[in-house]
Amino acid sequence: MKLLQQLSDDLESLVAGAAPAVVGVEHARGHGTGLFLTPDGYVLTNRHVVMRTPKRLVVQLNNGEERRATLVGGDAPTDLAVVRAEGDNFPTLPLADPETVKVGQLVMAIGNPFRLEQSVSLGVVSAINRSINLPDGVVLEGMLQTDAAINPGNSGGPLLDTRGRVVGLNTLVLPYAQGIGFAVSATTAAWVASLLIQRGRVDRKFLGIAATAVNLEPALARDTGQPRAVRVLRVQEGTPADDAGLQPDDLLLGINSRPVNSVDDLQRLMALANDEEVHLDVLRKGRRKGVSARARKRVEPVAA
């Protein structure tokens, strides 16, 4: 009983500390949730929350106060957006180190489902690095799966670990299932939000592959110096990857001398690459080789 009471007290304290940084995001056609990234009013939320009426946004604070907000930018491939609320000195939440996010760990979702403000649900991380195909053809990569209850209106709210750190941004549920929700990882959210704040958009260089993250066998992990890599599943004809000679089953180990352990790493490094030509570290049938690709730029719109 003492352990249960201690857990209850800890969760109560966690919610009290995190709730002020969680906001409602309102517009003429709907609502969602967001969280303050910076004290000067930058709010992270989902793109689908704000895309319909980006010029009529209101952020509702934890105390019920409302602030007008403007759209800074949105990114369709990750379904993330940043808006800026009027004011300053807002509370923020720390982001979790991705290495600490494990299947089975306790997590808590805070949000405004069906306009029930500051609702809290508890669950676990059910899986990591999920790929979700959306009806509009967008594929969300590197998602966290959770059984914490997520409903319409939770979108854009934080998924927290037991230390109050954001492990993900609650994004969607499977409408035909129970207890299967998904969150964009905090690592993805961090670099996308940074680019949105700096540029208002995310400029990606396009390779033209379908890929998935895989764990390397112990001996291969020792040889390469990394535990994971990205396996090429398909290469689209006529794309930079095709021109560079990439093949299905190639293991992508690095881009521009930086390791690739996940699809999120792949997306991030392609977005941050300054030059048109990118240098790929590839493992093919046990042999390591360098490949250069002249990647084309693909610019995502700020808002639909």
C-alpha cells in the first residue's frame, strides 16, 4: 500500500508541475492541445490542429486565460506545427533523452479531449519506431505507440515520462482499435520545431527511398560502432537514390559523416544538410562503401 500511495503522490506532483506548460489551441473549426517550447510564447502542436484556420488561433492557458496566437510554420511529413502566443514568461517542459525511452515504461498524456481541459491518462510505451500510413498518403515515421488514452482534442499535447519530461507529442489514434495511440517522438519534435522557428518551414533534401530502422547484430554493431542502422526497403525509379545506385537491403549507416540510427536521424540529417550533394555511408552485403547522391530539395508548405 505504501508503494501505491507513493506512486499516486508522485503522479499527482508530476501533473501539478507539468500542467501549466500545457495549453489548449482553439480556432473556428476545432480545437487541440499544445505545449510551451520557450518562455517567450512558442507553442508546439500538431499541424492538423491548426491547418484549417491558421489566421484565427487562440491559446488557452492553464488558468483559463486566452491569448491570441499566430502560426509560425507547419511540417506535413511530421504533422508538427509551431504557433506563437502573445506574452512571455511562460513555463516550459524538458524533453527526454531518446535513449531513455523504453518499451514498457510508464507515461502520462495531458490534453483537452473533447474540450475537457487538462485531462490526464496513464499508460505505457507500447512500441517505438512505428510507421503509420495516413489516408492522404503521408507516412509518419519513428512514432511512439502508447496505450495511454488519447482522444480527439489530445492532439498536440505532451506524452510525459515519470520525471515530467516530454517523450512525445500525442498525434493520433487508430479509430477502429482501443488503447492504440501514437505520438511523434520528442527528438523529431525538437529539430522540426527549431527549423520552423528559424525558417517557418522545413526544407528537405529528397533521396527517394522507403526505409526502416533495424538493430544490428552484436558483431556488426562492434564493427560499425553503432547499434542500429536504416535498411533500404525500396528505391524509387528516377530519384537521387536510384541515380546514386542505392539498392534494397542496403544498410544506411551515416550521412555526411554523422551516424544514422533511425529514420528520424535520416530525416533530420537530410533536412540539415547544407549542400546539394550528400555523402552516404552504406553497408552492402557485408562490405562498407561510400556513395554520393545529388539530393533534390523538397519544400513543404507552411500551411494548407
